[in-house]
Amino acid sequence: MKAVVCKKYGPPEVLQLSELPKPVPKDNEVVVKNFASAVTGSDVLIRSANLPLIIGLMFRVVIGFTKPRKPILGLIFAGEIESVGKYVKRYKKGDQVYGFNGSSFGAYAGFLCVSENETKESCLVIKPADMSYEEAAAVAYGGVLAPYYLEKGNIQKGQKVLIYGASGAFGTTSVQLAKNLGAEVTGVCSTRNVELVKSLGADRVIDYKKEDFTGSQERYDFILDAVPHGKIDKKNLKTLCKKVLSPNGKFASINEGSPKVKAEYLIQLNTLFEKGDFKAVIDRKYPIEQIAEAHKYVDTGRKKGNVVITVEHP
Ligand SMILES: NC(=O)c1ccc[n+]([C@@H]2O[C@H](COP(=O)([O-])OP(=O)(O)OC[C@H]3O[C@@H](n4cnc5c(N)ncnc54)[C@H](OP(=O)(O)O)[C@@H]3O)[C@@H](O)[C@H]2O)c1
């Protein structure tokens, strides 16, 4: 099968397309014939291992010292079940599924093994018939992570919610989910993404290049910081956000806490998608053969929503 192998940490060119044998499932795993993946913020971080010293050391203990112990990266998959392990009960050959494979990775390949059961870092669900594999790959990352942070806001109908970093994978998901919870949503992004965030249903969009939301008279019941680590001074942001929170207002950041992945999040998102209340945001698509190009683009930090990888099978 086609597979992208990462033999050392480094720039996008460390990702090499190879031919490898198909993986063999454990008794509780399914083999997914993969049609689409995504290049996420987490993927580029794992590939580059570009982290501050202490966090970088902890990362290498878990993922691998000089190279990833699991050389096929890729967290997100969308495909058809090819075969199942002998104890698998809920899935069968031919089921169309998608999900998040956590630290097992393996989704930059034609086939991968996924545990039937949800773990704290992986899950798979049946894909709705009217969601394409590419759309499924574009909703999975934000779809498993954003709900965990939105739950911290305990958002009630009519509450004012601000999403900072509204045009990214987390942000585009969070804007749509907060709208579906009945909130009045303000999105914050740069000039070129204002129209995109409006199109996702945001009631108001603030262009951070023109206006500082922390200086406004508006008060918010919940602020979610969805800007990746390293782009802004996070400590300072938290302090500044307190000024624009209502008396019982809450703040959460995607860089705090360890999200627990739940299949339930994707199942709820599937229902919204089927009702037309949630859309996949795809910025660019690349065939798996151009994975290094896709990583280069995500490395720019300027992607909108999601970058999808497509896998053709002979
Ligand atoms: N806690 C965890 O366990 C966990 C797990 C996975 C991921 N994460 C975090 O999630 C990140 C990936 O998120 P993502 O995929 O949604 O990122 P993304 O798609 O790259 O989105 C980035 C967002 O931040 C905005 N932004 C970029 N630079 C900015 C700046 N200087 N000031 C204000 N806004 C700025 C972008 O808006 P414009 O482009 O319009 O500027 C965009 O809305 C990772 O990098 C990691 O930090 C955390």
C-alpha cells in the first residue's frame, strides 16, 4: 500500500512516500481502506518536533527520541472498512467510517488499523451517506477537539460567545457549534477570513488587524481562545480577556487541558451535518503523493479551516 513515512523529525521533506505491506488488525481492530486524511496543526508539530526544550523532551519520550516510533503519521482518516478483527462486533466490511486515530497515527496511508472501541485519544464513527470522505476528513479534527473546549463554557441559548481564531480548524468548528447551541457568536480573525467566518453563521466578525476586542465595551459569557500556541502571548491574552467577560463569564484556551476524544462528539456533528446545520471547511486538497507540499502550506500558519489529503486506490 501507499504510505508516507517520517524517518526523522524536520521540515516537510522528511515525509517520504513508500510502498509498505498492509497492516494486520488486532482482534479488536478494524482495517480501514483510507480515502482521505487531513494535515492538522498537530501533524505538523509531530513532524517537526519544534518545541521548547522541556516540552520537547517530554514529547520525545512519548513519540520517539530521534524519530517518531510510529513512522506513518496522520491522525485523521475517512474510508471504508476492509476487514475486521475476530472480536469486532459493531462494524463490518463495507461500513463507511471516519475518525481520529490519536497517537496510533497511521492515516497517511492507503490502509490503517483502528480500535473498534473509543479510547481516550481515538474514535471512529459511521460516516453519513451524504458526507463525502473529503468532508469527513475535514470535520474530524475540529469535530473531536472543539466540543471538549466548548463544554467548558456550558453555553446557554442567547449567551454571548467569542471565538478568537475563528477561521482555523478549531475556530470554524467552534463558531458553527456555538451557533447551534443558540449563542450569539462573535468570531475574531484576520481581514482575509472575515467573509468565511460570516458565512459560517457568526453574528459579528472582528478583524484583529483593525480592532482589539479586549478593549471593547461588549461583555461575553464565554471566550474560547482557538489561536495556536506561539502566535500570541497567551498569558497576557487571558488577563486581557477577563476585562471583557461578564461577571460569571468563562475563558478557555485550546492550549490548556488534555481533551478526551469522544465518538459522541462526531455523532452529534453528523446529525447537524445531515440537517444542513454544519459544513465542512476545506481550504485546499492535495493527493497523498504531494504530502510535503501540504505540510509546507500548513507550516505557513495561514490555512483556513482544513487541508485535506486524498488517497487514490488502484
Ligand atoms: N490542547 C490540546 O491537546 C491540543 C490538541 C490539538 C491541537 N491543539 C492546538 O490547536 C492548534 C491547531 O489549531 P487549528 O488547527 O485550529 O489552527 P489553524 O487552523 O492554523 O488556525 C489558526 C487560527 O488562529 C488565527 N491566528 C493566527 N495567527 C494569529 C495571530 N497572530 N493573532 C490572532 N489570531 C491568529 C488564524 O486566523 P487568521 O489566519 O485569520 O490570522 C486562525 O483563525 C495547534 O497548533 C495546537 O496549539 C491543542
